Amino acid sequence: MKRYRVLEIDSLDVLRKALTRLDGEFRALPRSTSRGISSKKIEKILLEAAKLLGDNYPYFHPLYAGQMLKPPHPVARMAYALAMWINPNNHALDGGRASSAMEKEAVAEIAGMFGWKAHLGHLTGGGTIANLEALWVAGQIQPQGTIVASEQAHYTHSRISNVLRLKFESVACDSKGRIDLDALEKRLAQGGVTTVVATMGTTATGSVDPLHEILTLKNRYGFRVHADAAYGGYFTLVDNLDSETRKAFNALSNVASLVIDPHKHGLQPYGCGCVIFQDPAVGKFYKHDSPYTYFSSGDLHLGEISLECSRPGAAAVGLWATQRLLPLSRNGEFSKLLRSSRRASLTLHEKLKKDGRFLPAFRPELDIVVWAVRASRVSESSQLAHALFAEAGKNQLHLALAELPTNFFQLHEAGMVVDQNTITCLRSVLMKPEHREWLDRIYEILSRSADRIVKRVGV
């Protein structure tokens, strides 16, 4: 009988072939002396590490439908591992000649996804550093201004602004988790706002700020627009978005800078973020001299357009290989994977709407669904959400919890007493393409778990 495996390991044979090919590329070198490390000792430590790693949620499995955790594509995993035998550093061409070229090519493909030919961009360790660079450039251009983002924008913007000694303010959201345009304009009318951050997929609910409307305000008030598309950026390729969401993504070509995280929907290992500027002239803010790293070539080194210095070339190799296999085209295989995730979220939302035990929030814009447990009071609903989270986990369905404003839900219509300003709800990020075909199984476990919890209060 064939042994059942959860983790994909057949690609190890492909990796071995690639390593043999890579070894052949350096066959002219004299054989180096082995360091004499005992393979038995290494094996013992790795087996111990494997056992310890088993103490994790199964992030790679479709029954993990909680946080934004998605396994890298096998080609990304193998390409990253292949590069690690050389361990290139994409700070300067001296340390990562081939991988730097791969990074430039991969980043240009991402820029092209938003319609940008001329651009300046590079990979980073993640969305936080990518956003830091974007806000740093914004501060260099207009150092005395205020940066504004919505209350549901990632907390990193406030923290980064503090690090950079830039003024930051948050603006209220509407009932769908998007920046409230009336509140934004009221703040703009007071003056002093130089940068507005538009979130293209909030981490809590996947809400997409109305970028097209923000750009209309930009024409009136003259601020800079930065798009935090760390989570949602790749959805620009998807053809099953709602019309307003589609308008927002279509406007991305008009922002000054944007951030996207290939280690989220781009199928890459952590950490792989990306920052891109529409105007290559902002490179002047990065200018610096190095006494030792920039003499092997007169070409542009990535370290000359990055705040980070040493960066893993392996991340660029993984991204390059993935985009070779799955090009960033609107009708390609990659966009179909995202389309499947989007469809899964809509299906789950509809199931929840028809289930009297639950109260979903607004229709999802991307692939994140949030819902509350029906109860007589918000405080009681929050307690039930914690209990259901734990019960589902016992049944191998792993969800997430979120603390959200009560106005994201139609609580009064549901007959719930609003006795606190926020509600603890369940949250599911259906970012794996397999989630669509596993949805019936997921809902069966959710329903069975709810039967044990919700019936206590007779709902």
C-alpha cells in the first residue's frame, strides 16, 4: 500500500538534478577540501528539528484557513534551496551577479503588472521594510507633511512614521472597512497632508480602499499617494472582482509608489517583499558611496537603490523561477489560482448568510471572510467566537480571531444588543487554491463545532 504523505517531497528528485547541473557549471574549479562534518551528526540534528517543527499549525494544509499563511510553490522552494548552495547576496553585483539580474527581471515583471515600464524597485525582507522605504522617500520629498492612512491600515504605517520622525494620523473607516472618503476630505481640507496611504486589501478583512476616488481628491488637494498592496496587489490580475474593487485596482498605475508581498499571494518563502516607485528619479535619495562593494561593474547595483544592505539572492531566484513557470498575466494559470481563492470566499460568505447561527460581515472584496456568532449581546457573541475557535481547532479546522468595529456587522437587524464597541469574530483567509474544493469539508467541521458551542444559548 502506498504510504500517505501530507507534505510534498517528490520535488527533491528535481532539486538533486538541478544541483548536479549547478555543480557542473563550476567543474573547472579544483576540488576543495571537505570540512569533515559528520553527516550522521547533521542527520541527527535535522531529524530533531523535523520533530520540533511538527509543533506547528498545519499552515500548508487546506484545513488551515486562519491567518495569511500559504506554502511556497514547489518551484520557489526548490529554486531558493538551489541558490542557497551558493548563498548570493543581492546588495552588490560582487555578491550576487546572476541573482541580481534575476531580481531586476522579476521586479520589472511585477511593475509591468501595474502598467509601469519606467520604474525603480527592488525586493525587501517583507512588506514592513518595503513600506518603510516608500514612506522614507515620501518624507524626503516633503519632510514637513503628515502621512494619513485608514484606521484599518496595517499598524506598520504608524510605527514606521514614528521611526522616521514623520507625522502620522489615521482616518475613520466606513462600514465596509475602507477609508471613509468624507472623513478623509475633511482632514485634507485642514491642510498639511502630503501622503495618503491607500490599502489594497486590509489584513483584517481584505477591504480595498477606493483608490480611484482617492486619486480624484489628490487632484484637488495635491498630495502623494502610496498604495500598500502588500496583501492584495496580485488581485489586479483577477477577473471576478466586484466593479468598485476593479476600479480601485485599475487605478494603481497612477500612484507614486506601491508595495506588494510575493511571500503572500506570490507563492514565495518568507521573506520576500517588494517596493516599486513610478518615478526612477527617486533613486537620488539612496545615493551613497562604498569603499569596497561597487568596483566589479559600472552597472547599477541593487544596493544603490535600497535601504537594506545585505539581502538574500535566493529570494530573487525563487521569485524569478516562479514567474517563469506562472507568468503574471491576466488570463494565465497564476491568475486562475487567485480567482479560485476569491470564489471560495464568496461561497463561504453565502453559506454563512444562510446559516442562522452566524452573522457574516460585508461581502468580501478579495479572499478574506469574517463572521460573528449570533447571540443576544455582542459581549456574549465574542465569548462564543473564542469557544468556537478552540472547538474547531480540536477538529483540525484552524481559523483565526479578529477584533473588529461593531459597525462592520448588521447587529441591530440581527437583534443583538451592542454592549461594547468592538466584537470578536471568526476570520478565514482562503488564500490556498485548494480551499475552494475543500470548502464543503471546512463548513462541515465548522457546523459540527458550532453545534457543540452555539446550542448552549439556544440559537
